[in-house]
Amino acid sequence: MKKILALSIVVLLALSVLASCGSSDSGLVGYWKGNVEGSEAIIEFSDDGTGKVYYVSDEGSFYFGIEWKDKGDKLEVTMMDETDESEYKLEGDKLTLDGEVLERVSKSDVPDDAVDISSLASLG
């Protein structure tokens, strides 16, 4: 449980650089993969302003939901009842947020067996 909480905090920091207005016009819409604090993560930005953060580890895969807004060069992300805003840079299929570089991937890269832990976040 401590590992999940620690990973969630790391994701919150990373996502604070990401966010979108929830419009299909945003270049952020899609799936982004990279290492966040040594853990493999895939971030999904849907065109309706929602999304998911997936973590993949030897113990299994899990995800939790987010809401996001693209504010030009800043990304506002709400997850686990906390909202953060961070600067981001989008260059083609590379997204840089909080110094982490994520690459655009396809939905097929998302683990099929990921467990939704969104409800655990509210138990905090």
C-alpha cells in the first residue's frame, strides 16, 4: 500500500506538468509513456478532459483517473482530490513535463489487466 501511495504522489508531481482543456484540439490527447521516478507509467489524456495514469510493475499494473485542462503552456491536472498546475512542452511525439520525457504510444501499449485503484485514493 505504501508503494502505491508513493507512486501516486510521484504521478501527481509528473501530472502537474500535464493538463488539457478537454478538447480534441489539444495535442496532448492520446497516450504517453515514460519512466517516472524509476517506474514505467502511461498517461492517457481523453478529449473530454478526463484521463488515466497507468503504472506497470513486476507486481502488476494499476491505474487511477484524472481530470485535466490545457492552459496553453501549462497543464492543470486533478487527481486524488488534488489539483496541480505545471508547465509542459510538446514537440511532435515527445512530451516533457517536470523534466521527464514521455513518448506518444498507442492504446495497445496500455496493460489489459490493470486494476483501478481510484477508490483507494479516497481512503487516504
